[in-house]
Amino acid sequence: MRKATTATSVVLLTGLLLSACGEGSGGTSSPTSGAATGTASADAGKPVKLTFSIWGNDTHKKMYEDMIAEYKKTKPNVDVEIMTIPAADYQQKISVMLASKTAPDIMWMLERSIPQFLSSGQVEDISSIKDGSDYDFADFIPSTLELVTQDGKLYGVPFSTPPNMIYYNKKLFEEKGLKTPSELYQEGNWTYDEMVKAAKAISDPSKGIYGMDLILPSSSWTESWMESLITVMWAYGADYFSPDGKKFALNTPQGQQAVQFFSDTMFKDGIHPKPGDQTGFESGKIGMQQNLLSYIGKAKAITDFDWDIAPMPKGPGGSQGTTMGYAAYMITKDSPHKAEALDFLKFMSSKENMTITSQFFVPGRKSVLESDEFLKQGPSPESVKTAILDQMASAKVRPGFANYQLINDKMKEDFDMIYTQSDTIPNILKKMESDLNPILASQ
């Protein structure tokens, strides 16, 4: 099975654009030692071992290991151990480790989890990072800091702010004589209806070929309700929750239409892999795959066919429903090495090192987003601009809640009914409403 803040609209100033996290491989950039380091209270001689948790893959880990090797040239007394936790288990394991005071010193944290750890007081105030001209804190786009700011204090630094987009197999489109998503987008005709038409033409279940896959490879099927499928809900004019997060809002005609559409692609039309299907885009058997920039490294390793990226299609609700992922570096409150952890966090989030991580993650620094290096990360600068940068102004951050774990557990349980076809969509949505409203109201 593949893995799977209050809701905030990210409003960007003209020319200041952004892109999160997922999975990928590849990338050729080298780390630099030009980052802002030198926290005054860090002991330059005492041996220190930091732990740094991520949910990324081996390529992400190797990228950070190279950064750590460069960091040790100026801080030889500091060792940094990378702790890799599967994305599907990440929040729960970090919660347990925080409770048992065995948590890492520094951690990746996803937008859906940030409110929980802020409200529980389990992350460190790092407002002092704003001081010092060498770090250039003003380079961060202000809107990317809202989620990690509380009562005027800063609790994290965003390193990944990606929109969802479509990767497509140009070979499969050419074989069927179809216009590509990019061509349809330029014409103003890139819609979910056109996506389905193309998917039906491309699909050949007897050969294991599917025209479309909306589930992010980094998301489990049961957890896909938020990470992957909220794009569909928003595009259809529906939403999971009310604006204040107190009520379940999907049990509407628009919500039924959106969920029914998704179910039909799998069980009626046969144009989408069924739950548990492991067919990946790199196999050449998926026409269109929803994913993030972080997949681009793995896509670059594809040699059997040409591919490109395009924005999400427009839905019946009038929007593309583009979601903004979000991940930040945060320091745990109980870290025994807070000064050293902050120093290393500053190193990772410097302009130079965010240029390196931008091969996978859309950064929150203006200077990196506007750089030629970032535009060259994709199949072409034009594709990156169209599929990523041009979409950021209308993209919205996925919602998160202080009791997200309870909400997620119940949503996964009820979404299984869709995947097993245990009941009709209207009845499943009624059950969701009954199950979720008491949890939401208790926040």
C-alpha cells in the first residue's frame, strides 16, 4: 500500500512565488559551507550528537549526508544522525517519541501536524534566527512563515512549499494522437472532463496501462483523502471541513459528485489503478500522475519515454483545486542541544543549501525561487514556470488540526468503505459526517 494550521490561503506578492515534499531521486547539486552558522551559545569544542528526522527516501538522505559532511568542516565537534521514518507513521512515531522524551533534536514537520505540536508546546521558539545579516531572514516570503508563527514567535523554518501538479507520459499521448495536458492548458481547455477523455483513450487494463493516477506515490491509499484527493474536492467546489474546522462539510451535492467521480475512475471506467495497485509512473504504464516537485529526481532517471509536467486541471467548481504542501524544520522543546540544533537548522536553511534542496523541494526563499537554478530543476524552465510558479498565487495550504491524529484515523476508516465499495457514496458521506462532527466540535 502506498503512503499518504488551520486552513490558510497563501497569497504571494507579484513575482514572489513558491512550490513540498514527496519522494524522488536524482539531483546533481553539491552542498556548500557558505551557510549562516555560528550560534553564539554553541560550544565549539564539546562533542555533540544531533538527531535529525525525515520521512524522505535514500536520495534525500544522501543529500543531507553531503550537507552534514560539509557542515563538519566548520563544526568538527558536531555529529548529525539522520533518522528516517516512513511518512505514513511519521506523526504518530514523533508524538510517541516526544511523550517519552526520546524525540530527535531537529525534525521535518508537515503542515497537518504543525498545529498539534504548537498547541502542545513541544517545539522550540527559534525567533532568534531572525537576527544577523548573514542569514538574511528577510529573504523568506512572509506568507510561508504564517503556519510556524504563533503569538509573534517563530517555531520553524519552511523548506518545502510545493503545489500539486500532473506528470504525464508524452509517449502515451503521442501514440493516441492526443493533445497533451500542457497544450490543453495553454488553450484554456485543461479540465477534469478532458483528463478523463484522455485517460479513457490511453487506458488498456489488459496490459496494466492506466490513463490517470491521482494518488501521490508518497501517500498511502487510506491517508490519500487529504494529501492526494483534496485537490479533487476543491476542484469540484467541495471541501472536507467548514472554514472554522468545526464541522464536516463534504456531505453535499458537490462532495458526492467529487467522491463519486473518483470512485468511478477506479471501479466503473477502469482508467485509474485500484487500491493497493503499485504501478508507478516510471513504469511507463500511467498516462497522468498527480505528484509534487519532489518526484522530479526519480522522473529524471526515466529513459524509456519522454515526460513533462502540467498544472492540475480545472474542475466543475470552477477552480483547479491546487493544494500547497508545506514542510518545515523544527527543533524539539526537550532537545539537550538547542544551540547546536539551531546552528545546524540555520545551515540547512541558508540560501546556498536551500538552492541544493530545491532540486526536490520548492523553497520559501525568494532568491532561490527566482533563480535560474530552480527553473532548471524540471524538464524545462517553461514547464516549471507554468506548472509550479504560475499556480502558487491561487494554491491553498491543506488544513491541519491540533487533534489531526483522531481525525485522520476516522477518515481512513471511512475511506476504506469507498475503496472496498461497502456502501453507496451518499451513505458513506452520511457516516463520515456522523463520525467526524463530534471530533471536530471538540477542538
